[in-house]
Amino acid sequence: MIDTLRLALAYIRFHAVKSAVLVVTLAAILAVPFGVSRLMTAAEESLLARAEATPFLIGARGSRLDLAMSALYFSDDVPEPTTMAAADAVWNSDLAAAIPLHLGFSARGLPIVGTTLDYFDFRDLGVARGRGLALLGEAVLGADAAQRLGLGPGSRLVSSPDNLFDLSGAYPLAMTVVGVLAPSGTADDRAVFVDLKTAWVIAGVGHGHDDVVPATAELTAADATLLADPAIVEFTEITPDNIDSFHFHGEPGSFPISAVIALPYDARAGAILQGRYLEPDRNDQIAVPREVIAGLLAQLLRIKSLIDAVVVTVGAAALLAVGLAVYLSLQLRRPEMATAFKLGGRRALIARLVAVESGLLLGAAIALAAAMAAGFEYIAADAAVWLIAQAAA
């Protein structure tokens, strides 16, 4: 048996490339179905975990799925805006706490989330570097966002213009990065967080005024670089020199927000709060994220079944291809086997030699497949978060 093993190893070493291809192919056939299944399961768990941690979402009437995906995962499909009156109504009900969210703007491809400090406590987000939000015009980056942008405390980040050709729309704002959040393994890692008022400045609801020469004044050579009326100049950067000049026009209750996270004080309060949004003439709606995402996952399960069928079909075809390759290899080795038979090797010995070679290759493939499966298991959670982020972007 030792001699047979030695011959088998010698053959595998001599045909190292062919043997390696067979091992990798078999390992992939065994491990990929597990990896796909684990990734889908991790994505489902991640989606459900964030949804289940969020009791209620309130927003303008429309698609509840868009409301949930934008408020939970910061997708690009932002629902129709509501107003701060929706958040005030939740507070005034004495049934729940309200966390407003302003969504829709971005900075270098990353979503800007305008919210209050309550959001960080609710999501249990801690600051790893720098500090939290304190002043108008400041931003805090998620862990992945900071790494992707290469920014940290003290850096500047400019919001992306909403429409380059709409001069009356949102103005780009140069924000000061004051902190970086600790990794959370959620959509918060890839977001840029600002105070709600900072988001309103980007939206054009609030603005400041510069000390420029009035249009009626006589210009000197030093003043000739700028001619404007102070009432129409809007800043693109908030500094210690101009922060006091920033103000907002209109009633705060009319200022736009995208959604409200409602946190009921108890189960009874939650049931009462839901009931108040059943009136057909209301302009806003309440959604239970767990139910919305569960419905989405029910649809995705059908796609998963299709993916499983495709994986099985491809795996079967790959196995047939491997079987064909082994058969052709044996046919090419017929002269070699005939020589071994003429030298006195019995047919049983030759069959045992082929069986040992196949067993060694299969064993190596199983070991590699196990290592690949362990790798899939290790990165499944992070890959699921990335997959969700790509779907939301």
C-alpha cells in the first residue's frame, strides 16, 4: 500500500497543473452552493435585524418599501418628503419618541443623513475618533465612509450639488468632519451624518449672509471683485465668522424631512399610535419595518429558489465535465497501464493505484472546499452588508 501511495503522489506531482485544476474545480463545485446560501441567509438576517430594531417609520403617503429602504438602509429611492410637523405630532402624542431623518443628499457618492443626536443613542453608535456633532456645518462619518474617502477629524467634505443647472435649488456645502464612528456592521457605516439644520442649509431652507458691499454703494478698487446685495448671497461654507448669520425662514413645522423613526414607550402606546394613522384622509402613513422587509424577503425567496436551481444545474454540468476529464485522462493513460501490466502489475494493483490517486485529489478538494466554506462563513456578514449597500445605492 505504501508503494501504491508513493506512485500516486509521484503521478500527482508530475501532473501538478492538471491535478491542481481538478482540485480547485471540485472544491468550487462543493463550496460555492454553500457560499451562495450563506450569503443570502446573512443578507436576510442583516435586513431583518435592522428592521426589527426599528419599531415604526412615519412618512408621506406612498410606497412603504421606499420609505423603509431609505430610512433603514439609505437607498437612493427617497420617498416624497413630509415635514417636521410629523415628528412634532409624534412627540405631542405622548405615545412615542420621534427621530426625524432628512435624506436625499450625498457627498462623493455617499448618503448624507440629517438627524438629531437621539439617532446615535438609538442605533448605539459610538465615536471612535474625534467627537460628535455640536455645531452647524459639522459632519460625522461612518467607519466605511471615512475609509473610502480617506478623511478624518479636521478634514473638509463638500456635499454634491443636487442639480448643476438649478441655481435656485440646493447649494453644495463644505462641511467640517469632526468625528468618525466605530464600525457597526450596518448601513450607518457608509453614511455621512449631519445635524438636521445642516441638512436644511444644504436644501436651501436656511442660509447665511456675507458682509459684502451693497449694490448702492460706491465701489473702490479693492471692492470691485464682488457686487451683490447681502440679502441674496448664500454661503457654501459655515465658519466661526459667519455661523451667527445663518437663519431659517418659515415655521419649523413646515421644514422638510424624509421620515420619522417613532419609538413607542410601550406596546399599548404603539398600538394606539398605529391606530391614529388609519384615517384615510391623512397625508402621512405609518409603516412597521419588520413587516415591510419580511414581505420583501418573501419575494426574494422566489429569486433564491431560482438561484439555487441555477447553482445546482451549473454544479451538475461541472461535475459531468470533471467526470469527462477524468475519463479522458484514463484513456490517455492506457499505454502506461499496459506497460505496468506487462511488468507484472495485476489489474487490481492498477485499479488500486487509480483509486488512491482519485482519493488523494478528492481529499484535497474536500479540504479546500472546507477552507473556502469557512472563509464564506467568516465574511458572510460583511459581504451581506456590502451587498445591501450596493442594492441600496
